[in-house]
Amino acid sequence: MIEGIERQRPLGSGFDARTGAAEVLSGIDLAGRYAVITGGYSGIGLATTSALAGAGADVLVPARRPDRARDALAGVPRASTAALDLGDRSSVEALAGELRAAGRPVDLLICNAGIMAAPLRRIGRWDPQFATNHLGHFALTGALWPLLAAAGDARVVAVSSAGHHNSPIRWDDPAFEREPYDPWLAYGQSKTANALFALELSRRGAADGIGAWSVHPGNIRTPLQRHMSDAEMIERGWIDASGAVVDPSFKTPEQGAATSVWAAVEPRLSERPGAYCEDVEIAEPAGEQPYRGVRSWAADPDAATRLWELSERALA
């Protein structure tokens, strides 16, 4: 097992930023495998669901609006829906209770749902992004642990982001209770949390056959940007005045889903537990290029353990 930042050495996947999810899964048979994908009915989540189902997996898509999810998934074989609000602990426990009662092992858990640049709306003491993007998935994973362990070789994929470059965990004020709330710093912290969660989960889950990795899907125009105005996206160079994407780095949803499905199926990743991936490859440590690679604060085992303990206290 490779420890520390050394785990962030590429494997040589043969894929790149323009690889699509279907190409990653070409020739792979997932028949009989059971996947749970939060947010799997929109944007890269829908592309992820479609790719895994197309390879034969049965996919459950928990959603805050199950009716909307059912409509979006109408043409996807082997996809079903259930109710889940990641910001509501009772909703998480209700879903997990139903799945535990059904007893089917969960082979893949893809923590894909998320919000970005959301205005402040407290969920308990927490800002909405930390509560939803991190704590909701932390609670769901813990509640599904028996089913992940029962699979024998389960994988958890936490969808992080290059946005983690914006902020480490704000240990002195993680809930923005003293300093003014900044939606972009809050988003960055939540995405750092996703990476650290996967890192610590890979350590704690090893004895139960549970592996975990985090991924940056890339820049994609999806409903994730719903809290941003067109003017803000134009200023950032993402779109033009007509709303068309003009940033050449942007991917299609299927290209964005490729790294998630690669982390779900690539056997060699078992050699690099907890690694942060991007462009269908293990990402290298961040250098001078903005928003490329993984920052040291998102790949620090000590920080990962500290975050896990903070998260347990938050949900106690």
C-alpha cells in the first residue's frame, strides 16, 4: 500500500480528459452489481447512471424529488429511484433502513449529488454545502456500511472538485460562525472534505473490503451552476452572451462521468487507496498550474482522520 502523497502517482490509464464513460466501460460486464448513485438523474450523475446501467448494473438513484428523477431516468434500463434528502438526517436513516431491510449488498456507492456557491441557509449549525456535500454523504455511507461490507469488494466514489483548491478545512471556523460566509470558500472546503473523506474511508473500510476514491469530474455545464448568474459565468469566461459554452476546457456530461466510472471499476486503483483522480487518471500533486492536481491539504492522512472525527461529532 502506498502512503501519503506518493499515492498520487498516475497509473497510466490510457484515457484522457476527452474520454467518455461508455469508452471506460467498453467490454466490462457489471451484470448483477448493485450501485447507489446520489444525484444520479441530472448532469454528470445521469451520465454516470446511464453508463453503469448500460454495462449491466442495477442502479438506485436516491433523490429529493423522486418523481423528477423517475422522469429523467425513464429511458435508462435497470434504474430505480427512492426518496433522499442529504440535508435531513432522518431521510438518510429512512433510506438506509429500507435498503438494509431489503438486504441486497451494495457494490458501488457514488456520492455524486452536490451544490455549489449556495447562499447561506443553515442546516443545524452548518452551511448548506458542508452539510449536503460532505456530512450527508458521510452519514449515508455509515448507514450503508453493513451492505457495503456484505458486497465483499465494494467501492465508494466521492465526487470532489478542483474547487478544493479554494480552501482547506477551516479548522478554526468550519461552520462560518465567526467569519462572514463566503459561498466559494464554503464550496472549496466541502470539496476538500470529499477528498479527505475518501482517504480516511479507504483506511477504515479496508478490513471490510471497502475501497474509496475521490474524483474531479472536470468543468461541465450542468444544473450545479444554478446558484450562479449568467453574468457571473460570462465574467469567468465559461459562456458567452447567448449562453453557449465557450471555455474550451469544459467537458460533456459523459466525459465528466468518465472519471467516476473509472474509479468504480479500475482494478489497479486498489494499489492506491484513497487517491484523488481527474481526467480518468490518478491526479498528480498540485503544481503551478491553477486548479490542476490535488492540493496537499486534500491528501493529508492526518487531516482526513481529524475530519472524520469532526464529522462523527457533528452527527452525534
